[in-house]
Amino acid sequence: MTANAMQSSSVNRRPITWSSPLTYALALAVAAVSITPVVYVVIGGFRTTPQIVADPAGLPSPWVWDNYARVLTQSNFWQQTFNSGVIALGTTLGVVLLGVSAAFVLARYTFRGREVLYTFFTLGLLFPAGAAILPLYLMLRDLNLINSYYAVILPQVAFQLPLTVVILRPFLSAIPRELEDAAAIDGTGRIGFLWRIVLPLSRPALVTVGILAFVASWNAFLLPLLVLGDASLHTLPLGVQNFSSQYTSDTAGILAFTSLAMLPALLFFTFAEKQIVGGLQGAVKG
């Protein structure tokens, strides 16, 4: 073997490290911890309560479909699903529209106090929503919004705006000024530039903030619990609580209801995972 061949062989050899196996093992462990409770709840819905009591970690034997059928036909599941959908879609629409408007101004306009205003939005990420529940309830009561969709949608939009602005601003700032100058030469104003150029280029970020807002709204519990006293307006998280209170001894039925309640948000989040990752990566790069 020549000296060049030996040198080439030594260069091509890579040292064996355990960083990658450890990384994969850690990722698998985290995935197992996250997925196992979900799988347990879904499979538990196909068992009977005596089966769960006798063998909590066992598999259905036989598989029982009555729990899911009973939830779909003998409870307020569909009405609560409709309520959750209306509130989640309203929240998502408000977050995206207001968030992209605020982020566009903070990213493309230069004015005194711009960074202070952006810092104000950033500090909103540190504000615990639970601390504002009492004054928020009093304000909604004075506005006669209690027991309405608006009582949940408007506060959720406000609480989601800081994260939305933080994600969107880097995307909007990264759009070259040359595009804006070219659009201005063609006679396009600021609004036209936002509608025709900025929004299409920022699609990954818009999808990201929309999905995050939708999932957060779908899973919200404390705010709907306080402002939605009318049972006909209850969302699915409240429905799970009501079902659990009504059928305390029916463990299998509770697991079936919980599975169906979390399924839409879980599927929505799973199918849009790539969009979320791409949007967050762009925000970090910006």
C-alpha cells in the first residue's frame, strides 16, 4: 500500500463516537414517555372497566366498541366539538390577522419606540395567563360577554399575540428591501406589498402560528371553565370533566371520551408538523 493510499484510508476513517446512538436513545425515550399515555388512553377505551381494574396494563380481550359508540351517540360530544371548533377557528383567525399586522409594522417600519414596543410583546411571553384570570373575568362581565364565544376567543387572541409576533417578525424582516422597492416602482403600496408579496413568502410562519394557536385554543380548559357557565357552550375539555364527574365509575368510558376529545388536535398537529418545524427554524434564523 502506498503512502498516499494509507493517508487516504486514514482520512476516510471516522472515529467511532457514541454521540449519535445516545442522541437517538434519548429521542426514543422522550417519544416513548410522550406517546405511551396517549396509546394507553386510546386502547383503554376499547376495554371494559372490569378489565382495566383486573389488569390495568393489559390489552383488550375482547375489543369493545361500545364505549366509543356510547360517547358519540349518548353524550354532548358533537355539540362540544362544534363549540371547540368555532372557538379554535375564531382564535386562529384573530391571532394570524392581528399578529401579521403587528409584526409587519415592527419589521418593515422605522419609528421611535419600535424596539421598546417589540420588547413589550416579548415580555408578554413571561406573563402567566392564570394571573389575569380574575381581572379578566370582571372585565368580560362588565362587557356582558360572559357565556359567549367572544369571552374565550378575545382573551386567547391576546395571550397568543406575543408568541405570534416573536415568530413572524424575523420572517418579515428577512424579506429583501429590493422587493419592496420594486413593488413601489410598480405602483404597489404598503398594503399591496403585504398582501401580494409578504404573505405568500411568509406562508410557513403563518401556518406555524396558526397551528399553535389552534391547538392551544382546542386544549384550553381554565378560561372556558370560568366564562362558559352555560352547558350548551362547553368545549371538549370541559366535556371530558363533565363526563368524568357524571360517570365516575366508568373508567373505560372516560378513556374513550378523552381519546375522542384529543384526536382532532392530535391529527391536526401531526399532519402540520413539517410546517411548524420550518416556521420555527425560519424564526430562529431571522
